[in-house]
Amino acid sequence: MSKKINDTIIKAYNGEETDYTPTWFMRQAGRSQPEYLEIKKKYSLFEITHQPELSAYVTRLPVENYGVDAAILYKDIMTPLPYIGIDVEIKAGVGPVIYNPIRNFQDVESLGEINPSRDVSYVLDTIKLLTEEQLEVPLIGFSGAPFTLASYMIEGGPSKNYNKTKALMYREPATWFALMDKLADMIITYVEAQVEAGAKAIQIFDSWVGALNAPDYRLFIKPVMTRIFSELRNQNVPLIYFGIGARHLLLEWNDLPVDVIGLDWRTSIKEAREMGVTKVLQGNLDPMILLTEWETIEKRTKAILDEGKEYGNHVFNLGHGVTPEIKPETLKKLTAFIHEYSKR
């Protein structure tokens, strides 16, 4: 590669000392950027992600506009599901809607396998375009995790309580574990293809797994996550695991063969370390803080950076994603402040 890449964030993910605390923001691509909003007037998410030039542009925009230390691929966790037989539509204002939800063992058995070079060549082309020509920072690839994907596949769309998902898990464990295996196969194949195309780190989003208690996580989820991360270790890129409202699962995650644990805003770096979490930590400013005045933003950011310095091995991020109300200039100012304040 001809371009020199700023790999500070990869060093931080690997637990190495860095000159400053690197940062990126979940959902930094799109959301509140005026250039993105103009694109969205013409194209849907589906249409953007299927055009590598356009998807690459949206992916690199926050790097150019904010000065963050990594790009994250612009796509959706639903992207691979149609290719294993799930009829899904991303509906504006609703989210993913699935027209053939999983109801029984036969539904799981009928799911196919993904062939990335055939099925998601547009994703791989986007990654190559970014990593070979456009970016001067690492690209983070990602996938949804089995529980989070399964929750959509079983509920038929977004859910607040995951009643159908948990009922199937408890009532039909054989069906549940078969579904976990199918999704693990898909995730491993899909992520390996992203790394081969040029992704330099991988984040697995398990956004909704906090809905489970720790014993159920150990029984129904931990085995499949252990398998996924164990197989992905062969790719030799940092592996990040993130979920919402999962404080009670952090020690379970610490056992997994991951490099980085993403914290939401409910658990501080200090609290995680005192619980016994030893992995590199990523997080964890409450995104809603960014809707207040700069004095508060700076104070809260300092507190997180100070804990990161004191307890070591920290990459700054938000505790969840950028929302449409957050102003681009706030993210730009925040990035500059993080870099300046955290200089070693």
C-alpha cells in the first residue's frame, strides 16, 4: 500500500502504548452529516451499500470531517441475512422487518450458507476501495452477533422485550443451538472475507444480549461466541465485542478470546477494572451528553480519558451510536479535544 496508515488505534487495541488516546464513534458514518443527508434524499441505505464508490464515500466522510482514528464500514448488520434465506427489509422509522421469521427447527434447517465473493461482492469491493486507495486510517469491519441477529429473525423486527426469542430459546433448545450454529458459520465466513478484503479490525455487535441474565448467557450464548472468536483469531486482527446494558455480562466477555470489550455508558472504566475486566476497553461517553453545552461535554470526556490513563488500555468511543441530532461540529471538536488532552 502506498499510503502511510496511522495505525495508532490498532496499537491501542493490541494493548500497546500510544502517543494519545485514539477514538472513533459508533454510527459515525452518516446520521447527522449534511453530505450524507443529501445522499439519503436520493438513495436508500440498501442502494448506498450496493454502490461501492458511494458506500466508500460515506464511510470515509467522518474521517475527513472529524479527524477520527478509524473508519467503520457503512453497512447494516442485516446485510448478509438475505443470502442465507431471510426476507428482510429496512423500513424507514422502523428498522429491519423480516417477512419469514424463524418459528421452528425446519425454518432453521432451511437456511442456506453465504458465499461472500458471490453474495456480498459489493461489500468487499467497498473495503478494497477504501483500504487500497482512500483511507489513511484503519478500516473496522463488523457483523451482528448470533443473539442479536436471532432476535430480529425470530421477532420479525425490533423488539423491546424479546419475548418470542427467549421463549424459543427456553422451549426449544435444540432449535436454538441449531440457529446459533448456522449464524456462527455465516458470521465467520462473512468476517473472514472482510479481513481478506482489507479490514484491519472487527467489531461484533451484540446490541441486545443484555436482555439475558448471566446464567442464560453462559448456557445459550457463550459457547457460540467462544467458537466465533476462536476461529476469527486466525485472522490476526483485533476483535472487539460490544453490547448494550450488559454490565452483568462483562466478566463472561472477559473470558472470551477477544482483544477489546466495548462499554456502554452505564459502566465506567474504573468499575469495569474493579470488577476484574482485564481486556482493552473501548468507550464510553453517553451520546446524549453531546446534545448539551461544551463545558459539560469536556468535563465528562476528561473524566473518561483520566480513567483510561489511570487504568490503562483504552480507546475512546461513545457508549452507543451517534444520533441524528448530534451536530458534526461537536464531533469534530470532541475528536480534537480527545487527541490534545490525552497526549502522553
